Amino acid sequence: MEIQKEESVGKIIRLFVRIDGREIGHAFLCLCKNDQHEQPFGLMEDVFISEECRGRGLGTKLANKLIAEAKKQNCYKLVACSRHSRPRVHKMYLKLGFQDWGKEFRINF
């Protein structure tokens, strides 16, 4: 058996929020393709609102915009990851319609 490599090009869409010309938040939509589906899947990554601007619903608005963009890009699913230590974020994701689907395992390099 030989493991082979094939590269494909993905797409990353960066959404951001500015107040008075200063960026106070951002989120990334990473579009990926696999052989099991015709449509891409989306990964919602690094949703961030500056600490002094949290609690105003900006993160929810940003996430909703990202969800709409994933639908526009014809994604068959959208995955959002979050650390265990972020229960407020988890609550927001559940309100947005995400399901607690499993665990994330990762290796930091």
C-alpha cells in the first residue's frame, strides 16, 4: 500500500466588523471539498469580537452573516469549533441552530 497525495484549492472568506474605522471583530469561513459530496462544507473559524465590545450581539450578527454566506456558497454543512472553556459561545452556537455533534481533537504544531 502506498499513500498518495493530491492537492486541491479551497476558498477562505474573511468577514469583519468595524466601528469608527477600527476593526473590532472578525470570522473566517473556510470552504473545503471532499469526494463524498458535490457541494463544499464550511468551517467557521476564529469568530472574535474585542472584549470591550462583547455583549452587544455583534458576535451573533457576525455568525449569522457567516451562516448566510455558507448557504450562499452552497455548503452541505457548516462546522463550528469552540473550546470547553467558552460556555457563552456554546450557548450562542446552539441558539444559531448548531447541534452539539461531538468532540474536536487537535494537535498544535
